[in-house]
Amino acid sequence: MISFESFTPAAGIPIYLQIISHIQRGIAAGTVTDGEEMPSRRVLSALLGINPNTAQKAYRMLEEEGLIESRAGAKSYIRVT
């Protein structure tokens, strides 16, 4: 599962964009790999102390970019092509 232990929010930048950037940097660095499991939206919101809607927005945008694959009622996974 992808770790968010090193995630530190920066002031002035929306959290959902910071989450997306965190994933993108991990993929570029090779620390996040294809098929790796994402935490659930609820777990991520609890870990980061953010609104679940913010986590949902980040996941939706990651899906639109093709970086994660999600199915209703199932886990989300990184998809690197």
C-alpha cells in the first residue's frame, strides 16, 4: 500500500492537488509502482485529517489522468502505463 507518512501539506496549495503531486512524484521516483494498492478514501482522509470529499476529489482526478484504477466497492490501484 502506498505510504503517506512523508506527506506534509503545504500552505496555499489545495490538498487534493498535493495528494495528486505526491502520487506523481512517487511514480517518477519509482517508489510507487504499477498495481500498488491505494488506501481507501476514508482511510486517506483519516490519515491526513482532511474531509473525505477532498480525498474523493483527488482520487477522481487521478482516475481521469489514468494514474489509478478504481471500481465501485473495490480497492483502488496504481496504473502506470
